Amino acid sequence: MKKKIVSGIFSALFLLALLLPLCTTSLKQGDVSESENRTLAKFPQFVDPSGKISRKSVFGFESWFNDHIGFRLASSEAVSRMTLNVFHSSPSKAVHVGRDGWYYYTLEENLLIPFGEFPLDEQTLQNVADSQESIRLELEKMGIPYILVLTPSKTSIYPEYISSRRLAVRETPIDTLTAYLQAHTGVTVVNTKPALLEEKANGEQVYYKTCTHWNTLGSYAGFRSISDTVEQFTGKDMPTVEVTFHSEPHDGDLRGMMNASRFTKPEQSLECTVLHPKARLDADSSLASELDRIQNQPDSGWQGPSEVRYNDSAQGTILLFGDSFFGPNYQISEYFAECYHETVLIRCVTAYLEAIQLVKPDLVIMEITERGIPVLLGREMK
């Protein structure tokens, strides 16, 4: 009798363990997982516009179910904690755990860069060159100069922490593309890699250990490099942007990708901010809203709301296009805003003619990070 009771209790507990996650499945749509730094999968549409059952919906349902089942984060965090702390390896295929607390993004062939294996052949270089030259010529017809800015991946600046092999800094795709564009096009190119390596040689850390991006010391070094070229290329006086330094914690995106934000400490980082800024952010900019309407198109690479800043003590208008390295967290638009009356940041790597005509800039800058170079293939002005 006692055995039956015990057996029944264990059976009930087992059944409860199976059903409880199902019963607590979240039905909310569009939720954002802050620890993973991503939007959770949406519930799929099982019937397409033509009235037919969509085959993709089967895989879409699996993604939605995996993202919304009860206790998902708790169980995922437990696995992440054991994988990272016990086995010293990454619980995410998007992250590589290097030496001395350094994490690296693995997608988009990023880890191939320091090994000289990143896919960048002659045809790719030629196609990128053709697209960039097309943009330059279109802007030239409008009387607008154009600069392409290339920012290196962390793997190019800090390859020595990837593994025990202690890889050395070498020529990488950013250098190859720079040389090719300078030899085969009229595009003005700024490769920020030398400026970042100089800061590193001076003992400064210019990328976060636990993030894919440069820190604000790195972005400031990059800005100074770009500013020098702007002054030489356009003749505009670019005043020195004075900054102040301070230490603060940074919650790196790679920690979030490993679902490790809650059991690992934020990285303490030396940061810089503009000293006595003259520019102001137009938080309710109707121009920014209109630009987002124009730019937020399928396959445009749009990454978030545009920014418009005004500085009544400066002259001219600059239009910045860029990926996440030009995002608000890294203050590039704030640096430029100290030099221009109007600074417009569009977080996108596709230039739309309508947006350029709306802004009427004196200069257009397009930025792309090293691992994203293939994104430039065929990306002409639209």
C-alpha cells in the first residue's frame, strides 16, 4: 500500500513537472528579453494571404514555443551558469569565450578574421567598389561629398585573447578593402583601425571585453581619425572636441547572448563624455520620425530610431549612416554635433535618396563594421 502511495506521489510530481511549464507559457507578443538582448519570436500566421496553410508556420511555432514556454529563462540560466562556470565554455553559439575574461562574437564569420580566412575575394571587392562608387557619383551630382568609414571588428584589434595561441595583429579585411577602394574608386575611405591600434599601444582599452563594440574611448579615437579626414577632404574647420573621463559599469551584449547577465558582474570600463556640450538632442524631432518612415524598409539594415542634434554655435549639416558602432551608446553623433549646426544619425547602412533630399546635408558619411563588409554588396543608393 505504501509503495503504491509513494509511486502515485512520484507519478503526480512527474506529471506536474511536465505540465507546469506548459500551463505557464506566456501568450504575450513582442516581448523583449533584456538578458538575451533580443525580441522573442512572434506567434506564426498559419494561413498565408492566399488562404493556404504556410509551411513556414510549423518552424515558426517551434521558435515561438521555445521562446515562451514557462521557466524558460530559469532553466536556460541554470544551463548557462554550469557551462560557463564549470566547463569554461560558451552556452551560446553566437559567443566564443576567450582568455582573461574576453568574449567574442562568432556569427557573420567574425572569428575567421584574425586567422586570415574571412571570405573576401576579388569579385566581392569589385562588387563593393562598384556600389560605393555609384553612391559617390550620385551624391557628387547633388554637390554632396561622401566618406566611407570602416570600423574594425574586435577580433582585429584584440586577437591575442581569442585562444592560447596568442594571435598577433595582422592585415585583415578592413585593410584589404581600404586599399582596393583607394586604388579602384574615387571614394574617400577612413580606416579607423590604425587610430585604435595606436590607442591600444598607449595602454588604453578601446573595446569592451564582454561586448561586440568599441567603448567610448575607442569611438572617440575613431571620431578623431574621421574628423581629420573631414577637415582635409571638405575644408571645414573641425574644432577639437574636449572630453572628460570616468569609470562606469557596462553590461556587455555578449553576456546577454549567453544568458549570463544575472550571474556575472558588469564590466567596469573607462569611458569618456563630451565636456560642456553645446549641442542638444531634439527628442521629439519630426524630422527623425520622417526619416525612420523612409528608412525602415525590408532588407535596409535599419537598427532603430534616428537622432537629430542641433548646435547653434556651429554651421553646416552632416548626415551619418551607420550600423551599431555608430549607435547612441558610443556617442559618435554627439562628437560630430559639437562641430555641426545639424547632425543627423540614421541607424541604417542603406542610403535612401528621399532621406538625403529631406536632410540636405553638406556631407554624408556611411559607416560599416569589418564583419559586415559583405552587407555592402550591391547596396547602392535607393
